[in-house]
Amino acid sequence: MSETSTSTASGASIELENLTKRYPGNPQPSVDNVNMEIKAGEIVIFVGPSGCGKSTTLKMINRLIEPSGGRIRIDGEDVTDIDPVKLRRKVGYAIQSAGLFPHMTVAQNIALVPKMVGWGKSRIKDRVEELLDLVGLDPGEFHGRYPRQLSGGQQQRVGVARALAADPPVLLMDEPFGAVDPITRDHLQDELIRLQHELHKTIVFVTHDFDEAIKLGDRIAVLRERSHIAQFDTPEAILTNPADDFVSGFVGAGAALKRLNLTRVRDVEITDYPVVTVDDPLQDIFNRLRDSGTNEILLLDKRGRPYKWLRRGDLMRAKGSLARAGTLVHDTVTRDATLRDALEAVLTDNAGRVAVTGRRGEYTGVVDMETLMNSVHELLEADRLEAMEHQHELEEARAAQTHAEQEGDTDGGGKKA
């Protein structure tokens, strides 16, 4: 690979075979004989109650915690006995609160592993800029900042960039978004989904939040005590057919609404909306609103990002300036956001629509309440039909069982025995 190459390695398969962890003095293993196959390029979520062993299982994959027994294979290679330091350079790791070194700049934090594995300065510089751009942070603005100068969400983005720096095929994430506010968390989840579309890494992700698991996972492993697997399946299969009462407890009430986490904004109609920019003359904004046939228009800032919703009355009161006119845009969604995110944003703004943005926050369209409610009704109707079909199957099974019992109570001539 040349010094300036920025090619990206895709994911690798992971196999866990009888993976076990025992701690001295504890009669029961913390992790007991876990067997699992994770496909290359998929996101697998570990979810389960506190203390069930999900983080311990994750950390054994890169041997931050040494297994007591069992094997770990990455792309068919048994990594159980190789140098753990070399292994960790091939496996990205992102944790809650980012875990950045406070005395290092953003660029130095990201460059840490590439520097350790012997990359040249030119290649490292290109990689740092590429990754900052990839996680939605302007390289020129953030390159020389220190972690304390970043918001929680920005720190997490840098943490993900650092985990991806040496282009590992596997990325382990231990509750990486657990310490940020809900809105930032939603946006970070959307960013991870977008990144995965571009990178196709194998991601193993620990969370205690089942809604996060549904939103992010290609498959979800619901773990019991000692990491026993209660169910390992797609989010839709777990929502519609939980394996037992333990899994049902994680699904909880409102399974149909939870399925809104399975549908993305990009899967529904994104409509255009009349927009103007802060650089447009006030009279042009008046004309645009008048010609649009709507009672509202979206004002974009100098970078094309949603800034304010302007109504006719706002413009009448503007008196030559938009400084105090209109209502600030409090929330937006990306095309990778779920319909549940979009619905929450619409209800929070109480305005019947939410702006959709691209990777740099630029305006790309609008999703309205009618589109979202149609999707909710479709899911509820699908659930109703599925419940009716299930009830019909149960009735047929009961009827067949009753018939069989009646047949067993008669002799060959049809008389009671």
C-alpha cells in the first residue's frame, strides 16, 4: 500500500467456540461456553441485563480479558494464543465517554495506533484527515483541538475515528453512546449506520438499550446470566417471535411501534419544501413564500443547513430583519434515522414535519406527519393480520387435537371403548 493510499478493509468473520471466563473464588463462570458465529460485515448487538457477562464476552474477543477456555477465530485464524497486543492493533475498540487521551490533540489520538504499527507520517496525516471527514468533523477545525474542547458527541466521533484508524476489519463497541444526551445519541447512531454503509466492518456492539439494539443491529444476541444465548436473530424476528418470556421482557410493550426502528427515513417519501437562505433579500423571501402556496418556508443558514421556520406573520413583523423572526429548527433527522426518530422529532417540534439533512447537516428535504402515521398504520395492520393468523392456527391445532383425542376414545366400529 502506498503512503497516500486510503483503501478500506471490509469486515472479517468471528467465531466463538465454547468461550468461557472463570474468576478465582467464584464457583460459577462469568461467561459459560458461548458459541456464536458472526458474519463478515454485519453488526451484531449483545443485549442483556446488567451483570450478564455481555461486556466480558466482548472484551475476550480482543483479549482485554483473557478467556479461561474456548477458542476465538477471526477470519478463520485462531487468535486465542497469538500476541494480544498485535491482536488489538487489528481490532478497533470504542468505549463509553470515548476514552481519549486528554493530553493529546484530536489528530494525535487518532494517529496513535497507525504510529504504533509503523505507518509513515504522510500516510498517517492523510488517514487522520480522511477519518475526521468520515465521522463528520471538519479536519481544519478539529485537527489541533484537545478532548476538553469538544462536546460529548464530538468526543465519541473522535473515539470511533481512532478505533478505525489502522483500518481494522473488526470494531468492538462497548456502550459507546451511553454517556451522551438522547438527541446526540440518536445522531451518533445514525452516523454509525451511515459509516457502516461505506465501510462494511464487522461490528460487535454492547448495549443495555433494546431500542438501540433494534435500530443498529443486523442481528441481536439476547443474553441471559453468564452470557447464555436466549435468542440470536434479526431484530424483526425477535420483535415478532420472541423465543420465550425472558426475551419478551426485553421486547416489552408496543412491539409494533418498536418496529418503527426497523424502517429508515430513506425508505419513505421525502418531500421537497420551499426554502430560502439568510443571504436572500427580504423581498425575495416574501415572493418565494407567496408563490409557494404554503403558509411556511424554511430558512437555511450560509452552509445550507436548516435554521428557522418562517411563517407569513413572522415576515410581516420582520421589519427589514430576520434576526428575531421565525422559530429555530430544534431537531433534524438524516436519511439513516429511523421512523421512530422522525416521529419523536415531529412530536417534539409540534409542527407536523421534520427537516432531513445530509452528512454535513445540509438540507435535503422534509418528512411530514402524514407519511409517518401511514407507516404506523401499516405496521399496526400487519400486526393485527399476523395476530389473527396466529389465532387461526391455534384454533386449528386445538381442533385437530380434540379430533385426535375423540378418535382415540372409539373402537374400530366407532363405538366408545
